[in-house]
Amino acid sequence: MSELELNAEEAFVGTVEPEGADRLDTAKLTEWMEANVAGFQGPLVLTKFKGGQSNPTYKIEAPSGNYVLRRKPFGPLLPSAHAVDREYKVQAALARAGWTVAPQYGLCTDDSVVGSWFYVMGMVDGRTIWNGAMPGDTPEYRRATYFAMIETLAKLHQVDVDAVGLSDYGKPGNYFGRQVDRWTKQYKLSETELMPDMERLIEWLPATLPDQTRTGVVHGDYRIDNMIWAKDRPEVLAVLDWELSTLGDPLGDFSYVAMAWVTDNGGRSGVQDLDRKALGIPELDEVVECYCKATGRDSVPDMNWYFAYNFFRLAGIMQGIKKRVIDGTASSAHAKAMSERVQPLVDRATEFAKLAGM
């Protein structure tokens, strides 16, 4: 069995003792927590979450409660990647606005504390749904969970960015143009071999950009396993992993979450090959209707371009991980398996690009 086929519960859930470069100076961290985190009381115990190969993530246990620390990886990094300060800023603003994020306690931009920038937030007690099939739940519970996921996203896209102090969080216009440019540059910086279909996509996507009609906070990685769910009801308690967030076209998020319906399950968030009717998982047209109703839209555009873009973007992200595996800076044992996904993602992007007229 490959690493990708491992049960996601085993692969990503729980913590391990930090080893080697992942060890942090707990004395300095304790001192920083005492000075910066309201109500903190030591001593602290630090372990590292298994999942998350982008920004290393730690669990802090202390008499005053449990916290989560996310830091930049050590070693050479691509420009604009791993911006934990942005993650902190957007979550702190949304927390003040009463939206569903973990409480934010502080950002540290002093490398002398743990060796890189980091931020600390509260640890939200709930469940993570790693598998979109939601084994063990009832059809009714699954259905309500999927609609809760879409309604929570719709509420994010209704947030007034000026009112919450995020008007400078990104350039509001030309979202897909900027994203295609960004991921083309990131891909080129981490390119390890010439991929003809990727070159075709790099040429075709910017020439066929859709019009942007709305602007809002875009999470950038919104899917069922990037949130903490209530243990006993279909309710989102906190949305995690804001590394790719910015201001932009809300359809970036909606089309990304809709990717689950064109992705096989494989024990993760995809639902394409599941018996959705039997499981109670809504069809994509029902999800579109739910999102449109909650955001006051009449409809969403043809999704094939958006799917091509999203698979292209994922290929760019995976190529970055692949390069870090080669350079020896990837922080997760699962990174190597992830890096083998670049070509299949390029193939899927090309399929949808052809459906959209490439």
C-alpha cells in the first residue's frame, strides 16, 4: 500500500515527538507565551502534528489550556510562501468579526525565539472529517454536514472586508490572472523537468480568464478536512489552514470545494466515485443552488475552466513540495508521496481545459 492509500486517520491524526530540526526551544517559547498570550500559564509540553507539510504545526499543552503553534519551515523558501503573518492577520480579523476561526493569541516575527516566525492560536476541540464519505455517519448527518460546509463558505464570502480591516489584505481585482501568474512563477522556480501539458496550460489559462464580478476574502484551500467540526452535530467550529488566503474572486473557493465532485475519494475529500445518493451526499447542482441562494447569485459560470485552473494550481503546489523533497526541506513524511502527484494533476487540468475549449 502506498503512503497515499494509507488511512488518513492513521497518516494525519495525532502528534509525534519533534525530532531534529523540528525541535523548538521550549524555554524561550514559554517566556514568549508568558509575555504575549493572555492567561497563559506554564509549564508547557510541545508535540508536533503529523499532518501539514506546508507550515509545521505543533500542539502546546499547558495548565492554562491547549494551544496550536504554526511556524515557517526552516531552510530556503520560495518567495511569498509560508507567510504565517498573513495567516494570523486574516484569522485575527475574522475572529473579531465573529466568523468561524480559532481564537488568535499572538504573532512572533523574532527568529531568535524558535528559529522562524510563528503564531499561536487556541486549540478548538472537535472532529476532523478526513474522509468525504464520512464512514459511520448517517445519510441525514452527511447531507447536513455538506450543506453546513457550503453555508459557512457563503458567510465568509459575505464578510465586509473594509469593516473587518482587511481592505489591504490583497489586490481585489483580476484574482484568477494574479493566481495563474503566481502559480506559474512558483512552478517555474521549483521546476525539475519539462512537462509539455503544463507549458500549454501556462499559455492557455491567462488567455482565457473569466470576468470577476465579486470580491471577498478567499480562503484558498477550503475543503471538508480543513475545518474543525462539532463532535455531535453538523456544525463548523473553525476553519483552518489560511496560508493561501487573499482578497479575490469568491468563485476561486467555491470552484475549489466543488472539485470534490470531480475527484475520486481515495479515503480523502473526493466524492466523485461514491454512491452519493445512498450516502446522503448532495449532488453538485444542489451544492451550487445552496451557495447561490446564500450569496444572492442567480447561477455560477460553466465550471470547466475553473476546474482546469484548480488542478493546475494544485500541480504548482505539489511541484513546490517535490522540489523541497529533492532539496531536503519538506517537513512531512508524506511529502514524498505528495510529490508524485504532479503529473496526474497536470493530466486532469488538461482534461478540463479541453472541455473548456483549449
